[in-house]
Amino acid sequence: MKKVTLNDGNKIPLVGFGTYKCKEQDGIESVKSAISKGYRLIDTAAIYENEEAVGKGIKASGILRDEIFITTKLWRENLGYESTKKELEKSLKRLDLDYIDLYLIHWPANAKNYDNWQKINADSWRAMEELQAEGKIKSIGVSNFFKEHLEALFETANVIPAINQIEFHPGYWQQELTAYCKLKNIVVESWSPLARGKVFGNEVLTEIAKKHRKSVAQVCLRWIIQHNVIIIPKSTSPKRIEENIHLFDFELNPTEMELINRFPKMGFSGELPNIWPDKI
């Protein structure tokens, strides 16, 4: 599996396995299956309520801990210095791990929910910096941070986020934010890489897929990684789990890339970091 070097020197696989909605026994089996197919990046979050299942799936795989890159996330209702430290310990316990490879602030505090959202994010980040220094977290990052949230964080941060995990897919790939993150040496990671299923049935993607003898999903995932963005597709289907990792035996040409780049908005979740918990 190809890897990306983060700004802290740690390396993360370019393709990972997302576990949203993978719970209980299904979660255990899905994680175990993904690892058996070659995945080494496993992405979960406290709010998914499946960290225990993910941990069990990793152990059941028989693969050594240091060969697996595990991401989990701090939920937006638990921000703050003390709360961040407590939540990390809870995640470690549920996952049955001694350390997390990547810990993310899942959503930033915003003006709608906090009187001083900048301080809440800064306090949470300071706790994460300390946990990283203690060795409980290898890399620290954020998720769903707009430029305004990143710029506010930079005012007090001693460590630049290694990753910003954002909604990124054909029809909604946040070009300006992506370019800004790359300028700041922050790796972008995609969630919802298949646009909530809206890519299926798209005529352009179907034709490109036929040309390469690949699935529409593989074309979309390939398009994302050719933008140098990490992907974490999720599935409980063994066939699709295997299909989603076979992305390195073909390449989209510049014309195909541009065709997909120009798609009108589609598949947007409606979720924005500056107005949560409401959608637009």
C-alpha cells in the first residue's frame, strides 16, 4: 500500500477503511475482512459507537499493532482541555490500545454553539499536543475545519495539524480549502468519497469506468487519490471492500480528471462546520 508522509514525519496509507455504521459483530467482521484484504488504515470515531468492535476486529486479524494505522476522533460536544484528555482515555480503553496513530477534532467549535469558539478549539488542541508529547497519540489533526477555523488555531498552536479530513468527492471537492491545506502542508483526507451514492448512474463516470474496465466506485476513488488526497471508503460487502483497494493498476488521464473536476454540485451532505448541528 502506498503511503503519504505527514508533516510530522509519520506515514499514513493512501487508502484506508472507513467504519461509519459498522457496529457490533458486523463491525468486527468488516474490520477483520478489510485487514485480510490488505487495508492497514482503519478510521473510526467516538460518535460512531463502534470503537470496541473496531478494536476487536483489529485483534482478530492477527496483524501486529505497529502495522495498523488507527484513526479516531474527538466529538464536537466534548471539546475543551480537560474533556479532550478524558475522551482520549475513553477511546483508548474502548479500542483496547496503548496509543492512537491519528486523533482528530471531529468538528470545530463555532460561533453558533460557543461564545468563544476560538478558545475552545485552542484548548482542545493544546490537550492533544500534550497527549502527543506523552506518546498517547502519534499524529494530531482536524476534521471539517474551514480556513477560518484553521487560521484561528494557528494563532496558538505549537503543532500544525497533520491532516484535515473533509467531505471530498466528485461534485463537491472544496477546491479552495484543499489548496489552502496543501499550502500549509496539511494532508487532506476524504470522507464520503462516493458522494453518498450519487456517483452511481452518472453517465460520464460510467463511460470512464467502461474504458478502464473498472467500477464507477474505483474511478471515483482513483480520481481522489490522483488529487493526492487520502480515501477511507466504507463497506460491509467483502466484494466491495476488496474492490475499493485495487486502485493502482490504472490511471485517469488529464482529460478524464478535468471532466470529473467540472461536475456540478452533487452528493453534498449539507453539513457545514460553521452552522452545525443544522444542515443547509
